[in-house]
Amino acid sequence: MASTIFLLNPAAGHGRAERVWAGLREAALRLQPDSECFVTERPGHAEELARGFAERGVSRLIAVGGDGTFGEMLEGVMTAPGHVRRNVTLGAIPAGSGCDLARHLRYPTDRDGLIALLARGSARPLDVGRADYAGPDGTPGRRHFINIAAFGLAGDVARHVKAMGKPLGGTLSYLVSSLRSLLTARAKPVRLTADGRDLSGRYHLGVLANTSSMGGGMLVAPGADDADGLMDLVLVGDLSRPALLRSLPKLYKGTHLSEPGVTRLKVRRLELASEETVWLNIDGEARGALPAVFETLPSAVKVLTP
């Protein structure tokens, strides 16, 4: 079994992943003479491949793509037995439309920097979130996440991006979808319990963040600690639409947290429900709706870091 497996998603970043890999392939494979690259063929394929390779004893899995590719790889590893999960290190060659995990970890973006990361990067334990929720058809769903899980406006944006694609790239496509959602935004009643504390109310948005950014660079939780066993919960209450629109630019700078109606706290477990339909966004993907339970799994995976 190869020591390092690269999982290339040729569709990531509208083909950018394939171009980036073409420039790195020879040098990357030379670092580990027994390493191999496998190309994903369909949605969910990276998950299947990752679990299979992890169970067969591969020591490193590297996603060549964006956060979606990494998320599939993570899911495959997280559904493997615990002793398998502890023996594999996950990494990424950021080449998708969002790449918020790579941004948070300060991954290099140039060829030489990425080769150096593969050659000399170290494995560091990171927390992982686990979401149990209602799927689109109402059946129970479960998904793990390493960046964020969110409800409300972020769920609406994820559904819109899923339907329309990302013709403008990740950052601009998420911005346009966010503006569209803000123009019709309406806070919804949510029963919310954070570590046993009742925080129920009307919310436009809630983000449970393990890392600092989402949506291709929205700095939703600046300074988030990915290994403290907790998640940063950022809540946006019942603000007016003009107030929401004024706050949007601040989200990219991480200065929104001082706005009235925006709160931030640390949580380990979050329970959510609503009488209305409230959509979810799990690591950038539209996955389902409330009710949902989110839990932090401390130091659940090892990730390659500079």
C-alpha cells in the first residue's frame, strides 16, 4: 500500500484542480516514490476512496481540490474505525473555489510552498464537528465537518449555490448568493440549547465554527481555535435588512462581532429545532434542515500543517 494517496477532484474549481495538479504531479509523487494519485469520478467518490485507503493502512491522504473534496475525504475517514482514523494524516492541495480550511491553516498557494508543505509539514490533531440533522426528505442524516456548520441565511445561500453553481468562482458566487438572500431575509424562531443553556429566539443566522472562515473568505470567527475541544458559536439575531446589508462587508474583515445583535460564545454541544423550515449549511454544502444536534469531537483527526 502506498504511504501517500492523492485524491484529485478534476471538477473542483471549474477544472482548476486538474491544472494545479498537472504542475505539481511530478514533484509531489517524487517526494514519496510509493505514492499514487486517484481521480474521483462522481460526488461521494472521494469519501469511498478515503475510507478504503484508510482501512488498508495508508498514512497520508491529500485532497486535491476545495473544501468539498476535503469534506468527502474527512467523512470517509471519520466513518472508519477509531484506530484507523488515528493512523492517517489528512492534507490538501487547495485548488477549489473556496478553500477555507487551507486559508485558516495558512497553507501556501504557490508551487514551491506546496511542495515544501508536503515534504516538511507536520501532523497536528484538529477537532471535528458532528452534525445529526433532518435530511431533505425528512430522514435522519449525519455528517462530519472541520470548518463550519450553520443554519438560517447560510443554509439558504448553500441551497442557492447548489442550484446555480459557482460561475463566478467561490468568493464572488457566495457573495452574490449572500446578497440575494439578505434582500429577502426574515429571522426565524429557533429553539436553541447550547451546553444546556437556553438561547432560544429569532435568528437570521447561526454559525458553529471550528475554523475562522467560510464562504470563500468570510471571516466569521476570527481567531477560532481548531484544537480547544470547543466550537465558536456566532449568532445573528433579528436585525433589519438594512442592518444586515451594512454588516456584510464587515464579515470579510472579521469586524462584524461588535455589531448590535451579533453574539459569540464557546460551545461543545448545540441542539436546535424550529416550527419553520430552517436550512443547514455544513462545510459549504446544503445538507438538510432543523432539527439538528451538533457536537464537538476533540482532536478527532490529524491534519498536515505548515
